[in-house]
Amino acid sequence: MPKIETSRETHNYVDSPRCPICGQPANVYRRKETLELWEGSCDRCGEVRITQSAIVEAHRQGNQHLLSAWLRNRSASEPSVTLEKESVERILKDTPEYSILDRLDQTLVQMERKTSEPGRISGFDYERDYPLIYAKSQSEAMFCIRSLAKLGYCELDGNGVSARMTAEGYRHLYELQRASRASSFAFVAMWFDPSTNEVYDDAIEPAIGEAGYKALRIDRVHHTNRIDDEIIGKIKGSRFMVADFSGQRQGVYFEAGLMLGLGRTVIWMCKKQELKEVHFDTRQYPYIDYETLSEAKQRLYERIIAIEGKGPEPGTVNPVQERADPSLRSG
């Protein structure tokens, strides 16, 4: 992601500048020609370009830490974007609040990613990197590190804030991966009617691909097994599910329930005009209620990144899964 440049000629420089999102010291300033726009770099939030009205909305909702997390978890290859009030409202709606157990696992994942080799101190910095685990504050990230140490998943350094992962920590990550958390695949549950091909081809599949995963729609996978066995097998081997309830097919409800029973993520979608028709038992879930294909694609992409993080490079396949299931090979 290109660095956002600021200068005294274009921005209102001040002493001790702070990020308008997280409130921490940062090189983020207002532009001179329009005080509505803030720009710059923050060690915690990343590259920041946001309007004043968007800042007010984030603080009004009290979820500005989710905005920090969304910015920080964006791929380095993505261009900078200007966050306005409407986009912030959508981001805060589509970004989930993780449980403390989820954040503990997220912390361990980030520690592993920032460890150059086993046995070395992790580069995960609770003061700078707490948005990566969707924590509300530095102290919450420190609580996660110390809790992992009590569980035996890491060892604190002499300063009490840095840590190295233990063999037990790597074993726990392996157990998460055995539960398909490391899978490259996303199972798509939807009505297999020609009328749904457009939303799959132009919104769902490209959003999943751009997020770094491979979409699996059972009617487009070659197989020789019974269809119900094939569906269950593919669901068990998928990291998460995208379920579009447009058309109100009972099979979609069944497949979503199976995925929930496995303790994995279901991303709920439905055309906005049909949202009132979904079964009342599912209405508490945060549906992506879309009106256009571009809206469906963008919101789905952002939801995947928020919940699952960036996957492998688009189009790649987990080689272990591919060897185990040749029907998943591209082409």
C-alpha cells in the first residue's frame, strides 16, 4: 500500500500530532484546502485518509478500534482509500466483534507470523499491533499475551512484554489448522438456478478470490460421489462458508447449520428485497443485504478480510488438500 505523503505546504502541521481514529501519536494532519480531510501514517492504524464526518461517526458508535483493525488488516497491495461517513458505517456494520477466546487465537497467529524462526522473540508489539487482533487497546493486547503465557503457549521475555512461542503454542496452532482453519477454500451455499449465476460469477467468486481463497460451489466441482456426501465432505474441508439465502432454498439453511455446528464462520447474504423473507431464526445474524453486484462484492470482500484475514494468493490451492481431493484442482 503506497505511503500517504504529507508536507507543510499541503497540510496543517501541528506539534504532537495524533491519529484522529485511535488517538495515539501519529503523523496524521488535516489538509489545508479542506479541513474535512485527514491524511498521514499511524503505526497502529496504518495509512490513514479519512473525513472528519467519518471520524465523528466512528466515535459516536464507540467502535473506532474496529476501524483501526480494518485499516491495519488491509493487504499491502491494495491502494489507499478515502474513508467517508457512509463507508465507515458499512465497515462498522460488517466487521464482527471477536470474543476474547477468538482474540487469544488471533494473538497467537500474529505472534507466529511475526516470528522469524522458532525459538526467537516474536516481533508482535502489543503497543503497535493491537489492531491486528481486533483489540480495543494496548492493555487488552497485553492481557492476551500474558494469558497465552499462562496457558503455556508462549514464554515472556525478561521485560515482561515480549514473548516467544513455545512448542505447546505451535501445537495449538496446528490443532486450529487441523480444524480447517488453514484451508484455502470457502464453501458457497446458494440456489443453483441460472438466475443466481450472475451474483456468483460477478460478486461472490471474485470477492472470495481477491480475499485470497478459492470458492467451492458444489454444482461446479467434478465428482463421482452422492451429492449429499459430496456436500458434507466439502463443507468439512472448507475454512468458512458464504451462504446466499436469496431464493429461500431449504438446502442453504441446512448447509449453514452444518457449518455452524462445526464451529466455523458463516457469512450471511441475501438480496435486500428478500431480506424480510429469511427464516426468523436467522434474522439475528449480520446479513450482507445487497442491491447491486458491486455492493455485494465489496461488502463480501470486506467481511471475509475482517473475519478470516487475507488468505493465500488468489488462485492458489492448499497442496495437501489438492492431493487429498483431486476434484479441487483448477481447470
